[in-house]
Amino acid sequence: MTSTGPDPIGLQVLRSRLQAVAEEGAITIERTAISPIISESRDYSCTLLEANGDLIVAGGAISHHFGICGHAVRATLATHGDSVAPGDVFFCNDPHNGGGLHAQDVVVQLPVFVDGELVAWVANSGHMLDMGGMVFGSWSPDATDCYQEALRLPPVRLFRQGEEQTDVWQIIRTNVRVPDVVEMDLRGLVAGCEVARDKLVGIARVMGREHLLDGIGELRRRAEHEMRRRITQLADGVYRYTGWTEWHDERYEIPCTMTVAGDTLHFDFSGAPGQTNHFFNTKPHIITAQIVGDGSDVLTHDIPLSQGMFNPVTVHCPANSIVNSNPPAPVASAHIDVSLTASMAAHQCIMLAVAAGSSDVARLLTGPVAPSAMAIQTWAYTTPQGYPDGWMMLDGAMAGTAAAYDRDGTDLCNFIVARKPILEAIDVEMLEAWYPVLVDFKRIRPGAFGAGRFRGGSGCNMRFGPYGVDAVVGQLLAVREHLPPNGSGGGRPGSVSEFVLRSGAGEERALPGKSGAVVVSAGESIEFRIGSAGGHGDPLDRDPDAVARDVRLTRLTEAEALSVYGVAIVDGAIDADRTARTRATLLRERLAAARPPSRPRSAPANEGDREQPAQTIYPGVDQRGGTAFARSSGAVLAHAPDVWTDGCPVLEQPLDGAVVERSYLDPVTGRLLLVEAVPADAACSVVSNPRRWTEAAPA
């Protein structure tokens, strides 16, 4: 029989071999690096790319690295062009000039030649403990321009045709505070490149160069085809989600509009504010990498991330804005505050289209992703020999995941799927062995935040202080100080991040979430409570047994169980009658305290709408013909093409300063349909307009 297409078994074998190459390169990095941030926390990646920079496959822990390495390679090609030769190794770290996520996440690139032809690249990225600048760790909230932040290099050679470029190495060593550690970690990235290159060349020798390239191209095309197929399962239309980035009491609106058209997704951040002198300005290549990386966790979580997932997606970031900045804008947190909020907003736009889409994708429904709730810190001290040293506290990245439509969120974990390895914090014993610090406790943060029928996972709560040194000096980099991550489908918001400085006498003082040069002296300690994601569904619909279990596990108090979930628990036992009465009372109290709908509707748009098949507009809200109904009561909320939230009573409660928790209620039952934590003067953060809804309007 004559073959009519590529051998599917052979393609799968090739895909597995390429994945193994990337993982071997990644393992090499981990085994040769010396700083705990790489060897223990696994903040690195190994990426294989085509000759033009298109992503083939990647290994390691940080999927956001995978999407930015192509940008680095294309910048290197634009700068060095035809001079790229076998044995070259390139370095870059400046997001403004071909670099990756921020200056510390350096990108080391090695071109792969077979028979004199450039066939691929290996691009490895890892977080360097320090890259110079005004503070140890190169990550200061006090920096007001990129020139203060770190040593910034465009694509330059570390090796030229196998010969080490000692002048470039010396520039790097001279500008960092821990040159021995940074050099060894950097050489670990080079070693990972070389291992992956040798393995890739070995595959080419066995398969033949042209067969290898043909196979890589076919894998890319198939991944793109599958990504496009899954996009078609979403409901065509326009979806909007607005997030906010904070700088103490300042608010920066990050509006995202997603258009689903057939097999394509377009994300538009028009309306984003202009670039600022705060350190969280970002770049389009970072936002795109995070949107596709996080979005593919939903749509193609069972397929390795590759260029095929990027091709159906376009992203617009207006020039000279906070999402598309230029020097001198500081960018030390280019991948955290604004960019993660943008990615979270894009992720929720996808979820709106998931909810309105086919039943095949509705099972993927979950709330806003939790990385936007991180509170990372960097800490520094002086060694007995008088040298600077320090570490990054990645325990601050351990937020809880959002709840899904059918399950609670996961504690101490900020990704929603297990397709990729997870960034890890250093073990307490390892932290105390490496650095002059003593940990008082590390635990899951208790509290009723993220309440819902399914609750959000909890973040990390930890307290530590200096041990054996006079003081440690820290930079606090919390993302959410006043605005917690929202829930979904009626779930309540999660928690904000908090820092507390505790004196030797036990007195406590709250610290701003973004603080530079925080001194913790001997005898003092600092506690952080990481923000966590929101819940899904009305908390009054949560199984009382699940609430009682959370009380037994000390996640909730009995008082919180009663006031938030309406579950009466006495001495560990559920009082079913009191629970039923309390829940009914809470529903009535919501309606009594809410303001009336801005556009109340009492009847369907057309007499036959109630008999039409139900199609979801938002979890708990159905479209039947040209009318939107509350699912639990059948109450009419809107006529097409009006926004369904206009038909809901609205309940507002103050949260923190000018921030409110705003709830949109079923006008009959009082159940929560949508809850958002927003600035008091903000419009609704969610707009879901499937095309079938906007086209259902009468002519």
C-alpha cells in the first residue's frame, strides 16, 4: 500500500524524541547550576526552536519562558544576521532590546548547524540571582527608569565559533554582586544548550536533515490545526474582561477585548494607560507569551506548547502604553503585575467564550488564574567576609488556584493544569541551610476568602527572621494590595497579599505590598500572607459537609462558616434546620440591601423565548431566543443585545478604601450570579457578547 501522508507513528516518535532532547537540556541546567533558585526552585527552561525562531518544543518548569525565546532568537538574527556561525553562543537580557521576561531571566541562545546549514536554535532561560542595578536582586520597586534596574545587554556573543569572549564575560562579572554564582548559573545554561544541540544533531544524523525538518514542520502544522479546531468550539463573538494593576492607591486599568472569529482569537488592549515610571511596564512579546501559554492550558492542555498554538492568535498592544513600553520605562516586573493581569483578563475572556461554547469545552470552565496574586520578595545581607549575598523568596509565588465549575481550587499552586512542571519553593531546611534565616512557620493560609459552591485554593502564609546576621534587607513585590482576584459564576473574590513586620516584643506593623529597602533586624521577623484566587458559584450552594470539613481542618472558623456559607456548625456537627433557615435569611437580606436593576425586565422579548433551547451566556445565565434568563429562577434579565447584568439587583460592600465587592443577583432568589472586586467608580468588569446574542436582537 502506498502512503498518502506523513507516518503518524513516526511523527509521534519524533515528537517524543524532541521532547526528550529539551528535557535533557533542562536537566543539565538544573544539575550544573549552583543557586537554589535554579537547582531547587527550577526557575529555568530549555527551548528548541526552528531556524527562524518558531517554537518546536520546550522543557523545564516555566512555560512563559517558552514563548519569549523566539523573540530573543529573532532579535539575535536581526542584529547578527549572516554572521551567525557554528560554535556561537549568544546572550541577551533586556526586554527592550530582544531580551526575555525581565533582566534577571537571561536568554542564552545557541544556533544548531547540520552540514553547514542553520537548522534550529536552542534557547535557554534562567533567573540569575543578581544582574546589577540599584539593589541586590535587580528588582526594586523604587526604580523609576530601566537604567537604574540592571545591567542591560542586547544580543551579544558569549562564544564566537567556540572561543569564549572574555571581555563580555568580564562585563557581566563586573556588574553583578555575586559574580561566582551568576557565572556558574550562566555556564549551566550554556551547558544545557550544548547537550540539547548534540542530541538534536544526533537525531538529524540518524533521520537525515531534510526528514527532520519536514517532520518538525508537520508537527507544527498539526498542532496549529488542532488549536484552530478547538477554537471553533468556542462561541463566536466579542468578550471583554477588565483587570487592574495597583501601585499603592493608584489604579491602572487593563482592558482586554477578545474576538472569536471562526478558528482565530484576537486580543485587543486598546485603552491601556500610557507607560509609567513604575517597574511593571511590559512588552507585547511578554503578554503574547503569557496569553498563549495560559490560554493553551485551557484549550490544548494535552498537547505540548509549540508555534502551532501561537499562529491562530493575534495580540494588539497600543504603542507607548503600559503594555507596549519603550525606554526609559522600568521593566523589572515586566512579566508580573501588568502582564499577568493582562493574561488573566485574556484567560477570562477565553472562559467567557468557553461558557458560551459547545458542551465539549464547557468542562474546562475555571476562574481567573492565580499567578496574578503573587507576592515575591528578594532579600539581601552582608556575609561575615563583607560580601553581598541574598536570595529570592519564591514561597511568595505559591498562591492558590481558582475554583472550577466542578471542584475546589488547589492550595499553594498557581497553575490550573498539570501539563507542565510547577515552579517550586525551596524547602525550609534548604533555605535555612543556605541563608541566615530562621523560619517560624509555613502553612496554608486560613480564611473564608475565595468562597463559592467550590472555593478557591489558599496561598502561602509564612513568617521568618534573620539568624546569625544583624539584619536582612528586602524588596517586597506584592501584586495585589487592595484588589483581590475575582471569582467566577457567582463565586466571591480571593484575598489580597499582606506583609507584617513583627518586632522582638511581638508588636506588629503592616507594610505596603510594594516596599523597597525593608530592614528586618535580629530579633524581628516578617510574615507574609499570599493572595489567593476566587471561588466558583454561590457560597450558599456549597455542600454543608464540605464546609464542615474546612472547619475541622481549621481553614474556616465556625463563625465564618455561618456568615459566609450559611452553615451552622456546633461542636463539629451540622445543624441542618438552622443552616436552611440561615441560608434563606441571607438570600432575603441580599435582595433587601441591593439597589434595583438599572434596566429591569419583566417579560421575554418574544412570547416563544421561554420554549427555546437554552444556551449559556455566562454561568448561571441562559439565552433563550432573544432573552437572557437567570437559570435558577427563570427571571428575565435582558433583551438582546443588552448586557444581562443590567437586569440584576446590585449589592455593593466596601472592601478596602475605594475598592468594593459588587454582586449581581438573581432578582427572584437573591443568588449570586457575578461577584467582582473593583474600584468603586468602575463599570462592570465582564461583558459576554456571543454573536448569536447580538444577532438575536429584533431588526
